[in-house]
Amino acid sequence: MKKPAIRGKAIVHDITDTTEPEKPTSSLRWIILIPFVIVLGILAAVVRQDETVANDNKPGKQAAVTGGESAEKKEIRKNIKMYVYAGSNEYDRRGLGGISNLEISVNNASDYPIDKVRVKIMYIKANGGVHEVKYEDFHAIKPNSKATHKIPDTKRGTSVKYEIATIKSKALGLG
């Protein structure tokens, strides 16, 4: 019967031999170490980028952006009516028609200044038709604040409807 052939160098140690066996060369160590370091570096970069994206998506935080706009500004612009909205007080109605003591407020719930908001005010007659339309402009509304204007009294109309017509803000890129 034939003995199987052994390829490569066979190392035979003599029991009486006191020399140490051959150690693997340092090049083999580097061949294993370099890809390991590269993989660790890639993993660290991926984890760091995930942390940056998670921090940028926190509400109320302005992200530093180089060469583009922040996702927060785009989101506010897209949903501007949720951040900038109008309201009124409990105004007085006269028996035969007329509105007095009307105040319109514009709230800016964003973290950015609003340069100008135009509010459309419609005075409604008893039959539901529109008697008169007026516009009121609000200027320089600070972030997270409210501006209120007293609206002149009118002799006609039984109720008031209002809506924001335009919003302009350089900080948000509107208008």
C-alpha cells in the first residue's frame, strides 16, 4: 500500500532537538491585520454618519449645513401653515350689523423670523355673502412669537372670516 503524498514542506521535530519551531513571518501578520483595520474604519464611519443623521432629525435644532439647505427648513417650508397661522379674539357684533373690537393675531411657531404675513379679512353679511374684503400686513414677526393688530371697526357684517394670503421670510427662502 502506498503512503499518501504530502505536498509542501514537512516539519519533523526531533525530541532531542532544543531549537524553537519556525514562527510565522511578520508579513502574514500584516496581511491579516490590514483588512481588519480597514473594516473597523469603515464600520466607525458608518456608525458616525448614522449618529449625525439622527442628531440632524431632532426637532428644534438648527443643523449646520454647508452648500445646501437643512432638512428642517425644507420641512417648515413644506408645512408653513402649521407653523405660521392666524387667529382672532372674541369681537363685538352689533344687532343690525357691524363688527367692533376685532383683533387679528399671527403666530410664528417656527425657529425662524418671518418678514411679512398678509392676512385676508372677509366681513360676512347675514345672508352669508361677503360684504367686504380687507388685507392686513404683519411685519417682522420674531421666531416663536405672536403679533396682534387692532382692526378698524366696520358698520356692516355679522361675522368675520380670515386666512393667511402670503408669507415672506428670507430666512426660510419664502417669497
